[in-house]
Amino acid sequence: MQLSTIISALGARVFVNHNSDTCEIDHIFAGDRMSDLLGAVSEQMLIVTHLSNQGMIRLIELMDASAICLLNGTPPCPELQEAAENAGTPLIVSPFGMYESCGIIYSLFKEDTSSL
């Protein structure tokens, strides 16, 4: 699924728009524990998290996640935005919390697979 489809469905605000029109997402990881994120990150993954700190900056620098979605309309700190820009990682912010954001994304994936 195209990241742009997810952005549109969430009404997300885009802070780093690096290839978000062509970025393919085939699964998501939703969570706030850095140890879980480190173990789960892979290509074509959207990370959905509340984390907007130094740990997330290091994660961007070290891993190959396709995109990051922050929650509750909270804009990223300037350092996180800069790290995402340097890494070429799309960074978006959903106006919703974890539950609602994941529900919307789940519905998109369910619709996408039911049309196969």
C-alpha cells in the first residue's frame, strides 16, 4: 500500500515528504518501547509511535524503516525532523491516538487485501 493512501486516510500532517508518494508499506509496527521497535524494524514498515526523542533519532539513523507516524497531532522535535530528512525517512503526524490511527490503517489493509 502506498504511504500516500495512509496519509490521506489519517488526515496526517507531513513533516518530511521523502518519496511518500511512492513509498510502499506492507506492514506496520505500533508501539512505544524502544527495545520492541529495534527488534521489529524492517523495510516497507510504517512505525506508529508516540516516541519523539533521542532514541527515535538513533533508530532512524540505524534502521531501515520506510516511514514514521507520530500520534495525537504532536509535531516532532526539530532534531527528529532533521534526522528523518537526513535519512530520507518520511515523517508524518496523525491527529489521532494509537487506537484510532491503527484502526484506520487496519481498515485500509483489510480493504486492500479483500480486493485481491
